[in-house]
Amino acid sequence: QDSVQLAVELELRRYNIKVLSKQQWLDSPWGQYALVELDVMELENGLLVYVVSCSLKQSATLNRDPTCPIPFLVRTWASADTFGAVGRNRAPDYLMKQVELKVGEFINAYLKAQ
């Protein structure tokens, strides 16, 4: 998990996308965050099945109810999930590559929106 997080943060910084610590994010009034998820499950035959996803969540409020200005987080962008299976021996490099591809999709979309 730490190596995946480090790789994602380094790639974001490489494209000048600000990476906040958890405390910095909590202290920001209108937080947003990119969420990269890698879920893996081992089958009885030794194969690892996985899903990789990436999304952007941002704070929002409902304009229709001015008495309730409390922001909540909503998903404003998401990649299509990638599903697959890989053998245990190939898994570390292969799964990291799948994560890198999803992060690349996010970076491309983020930079286009700027």
C-alpha cells in the first residue's frame, strides 16, 4: 500500500498537481481529493483478481436549500474500472502498471480541465 501511494503521489507532483497531507486536507475549507483504489483477492487456484479505479471527489452544497450550507463530498470525475486476473509471481509489477495507467487517465483529465 505504501509503495502504491508513494508512486501515485510522485506522479501527481511530477505534473505539478498539489498533494496534501491528511491534516492539510482536513484544514482546507473546500477539500477535494483524488482516490485511487486497488482491490485484490486471491482465488484458491493462486490467481489474483483485481479491480483498479480512480476518481475525483470535491466538496459541494445544494443551492436549492440555503438553510443547509453544509458541504458534502461528491464524485465529479471517475475512470472506468479495470478488472482482471494475474498470477502471483507477476502481480507486483503488473498491478503497479495498472495503477499507473489509471493515474495517467486522471492526470490527463485534470490537466485538460485546468
